Amino acid sequence: MAGVASTSQLRSLFAPNPNHSRISSHNSRSIERTCFLSLPKKRLLGAVSMSSGSDNSELISVSAMSDGVADCLDGLSLESDLKKKEKEPSISTILTSFENAFDPYGALSTPLYQTATFKQPSATDYGVYDYTRSGNPTRDVLQSLMAKLEKADQAFCFTSGMAALAAVSHLLKANQEIVAGEDIYGGSDRLLSQVVPRSGVVVKRVDTTDIAAVTSAVGPNTRLVWLESPTNPRLQITDIRKISEIAHAHGALVLVDNSIMSPVLCQPLELGADIVMHSATKFISGHSDLMAGILAVKGENLAREIAFLQNAEGSGLAPFDCWLCLRGIKTMALRMEKQQANAQKIAEFLSSHPRIKEVNYAGLPDHLDRSLHFSQAKGAGAVLSFRTYSLALSKHIVETTKYFNVTVSFGSVKSLISLPCFMSHASIPPEIRHMRGLTEDLVRISVGIEDVEDLINDLDYAISSGPDNS
């Protein structure tokens, strides 16, 4: 039949280049979806018709797309040659230059496909998309972009950071082990201490700044090592490279929660990690108007397992939230630059204030692990914490500031302030917090984009007007 090719023929033509990030799918339709998104816009105006022949093999009419197929293949070859010569664009450029190749109308903003389901060509044939739980064009754009930012094979968008982490925990079976850091986000701690053990998975907690302790904890049953760097909320620095080597020597995967740094400042997959998690609620979206989680992974088998879990558990991010995240992510590099610059000045102010006893921020010259941090990250970020040695003074500071919003979370364009022991980490028993060095007077700040002098003056008044802590 003229102008007609079988699905298997198209799949062989459209097999993805292993050097390029591929858009995720729960089954083999990912191949058609990837090439569909890369076809020239004008070619997509032609109708794509599917039918079943007498031998029940799927047939796809490509008469309206034949030129587009050639363009796609020629374009991939040309693109490969050019990539060898051209300089890799910066993250700032990538964030504002990603295209919606699947959109035939050339919309500058990514279209929102706010639909639960998609029409199918027949009762027995599937199109590129069928059900949004399994895949959606708007989500695919965000996933493809995140894979590129993290230099991953694939990325996956979840309903929250905790949904993403829960999916990773489901990779393990009973009697297998997770080795996780002690100083981590309170929600992650709750998942590891109260939920994961119900499946028979053994969870070991360790100070990840102590390489000897990590080496001792990782053993033949370890299947996952769970890290943060900087840690939340004490901003300790973990050696991602060394711990990845230790884990891989035992056949274990390494997960790094990169939420505090964002892809702008750190790319843990380049340091040896296998999985990077982001709470996209934070710096990626940046405006405190959505909840989302990201997993970026290395390796086809691992990506296939995560894709299966995302679809089977129904934890994929909704189209509108994907669209909001795509809108916010365009300014991520610009926001991080401003927020980090503000944080550096605030950290310097706090470290020189006589009523502040400790400041945790890798951007300060006296930070114990400053050199380690800057060997694996491009900056110190916009989150810091400090101690006053007085709960009364710390509480006064948090409640007195005018421009810092008292709230959990971080990564917003607005400056945020909290007492972790009573807020984000309240689910950790007091005796455990004490044992880990998480004190009640610790104040965490997420610095926003406000005028830094206003923020410093605000903090100065709150600190100076509080009860004595001498």
C-alpha cells in the first residue's frame, strides 16, 4: 500500500539516539511519542490515520508525514554533527530556549493539555497518548527539560517530592537495605522511619559527613544510599563522589535530594549519583503556587522501573501543575542568582552579629566543608540556618521579622523563616533530634528576591530587640 508503513518500521526509524534525553512513557509508545514531539510543526498539520490490515498488523498512514520523517532523520544526523562542534548552552539559555515541537501553531508558551483521556484511532489501536496518568504532552515537555538540565537519561514528574521519594523506596524488596543520612528533610525522615519499614525494608541512618561511618553502614544487602548535600536543615556537606563509589562497590544505587541546590548549582548525576530528586515546589517552580516532585535518573533499566511505578501508582503530575512549573522554571537561573547573592550578604551579616552564635552556610570562608562543597557545586545557594543558643531569642526573631514569612518550605521568591524543630522537622522525636544535633534554637532561612538591605535591617531589628542570650 503506497504511503503506508507498519508501526514496527516506524519504530526502527525513530529509535532514539542514546546520547539524547528521551521522553518517558509507560510502554513502547514512548518511541512514537519522542519522534512525534520532534517532527516539524507544519508536518503535524497533516492527519495521521491508523487502521488494522487483514493480518491484524498495525498500519499508519504516513502520506501526510513522509517529508516530516525525512526531515526528522536528516535533522537528527545534522544535529549530531553540529553538537560535536558547538558549545553547550548555559542553563539560563536552556531554560528559555526549549521548544514545543509538537505544537503545530508555534505557541511561545507550552500548550496546556488539560485532559484526562485522548481519542484513539480505533478500538484496537493506540495513539501516541491514551490516558494522562500514563502520559501527557505538557508533562512530557517538563520531563524532557528536567532530563536535559540534570544530564539524565530520563526524568519523571510526580505529584510531590514525597511521591517521588516513595516511588524510589518501592524499588526495594523485603530484607534489602537503605542507608540514609541523619540530617535530612523531616518528611523524608518520616517516610524512612515510619512507612518504608512496613514493607520489610531495613533502614539504617548514618552521619553522611563521616565517610568511615558510611563505609561501615553500606553492606551486601544495601540497595540504596539516600543523601542530601547540603543537608536540611543544618546545611552539612556530603561527599557525593566518595559515597557513590562506596555504594557502587556494593551494587547499590545512590539517590541525592538536590532540592536546596537546584540544577542551576549542582548536577549530582555528574558526580556519580544514579537518581536525583527535586521538590519542584521549591526553587524549580519558585513561586509557592504548586506542589511537584522530580526524579532524574541514569540507565534505561532504572528509568523503565520508575516509569512503571509512576504509571501503576498514579503519581504523575497533573497537566496544569506541569504547565505552572514550566512557566516558573524559565526564571530559575535568574532567581537563583539573586537569591544566592542575597543569602551570601545575609550570612555575612549574621556571622558578624554578636548575638548569633553559629551560622551554617557553605558560602562563608570559615565553613568547615567549604572546599568540598565548591568541588561539587557552583554556589552556596539561598538556604541557610543559624543558632542563638536561646530558644526564646530564636522564637522572637522568627515572629518579629516583617519581610520573612513564617512558614515551612523554601525556594520561594519570598523570604521564608522557620524553627525546624517545631515545623518542618517536628515529626522527628525530640530525643532523636537531640542525638543528631538538631537543636530547638536553630533558625532556618530561605532567602528571597527582596532588596537585601531591607532584609538585613529586618533581621537586625528582630535580633537586637529580642531577649538576652548572653
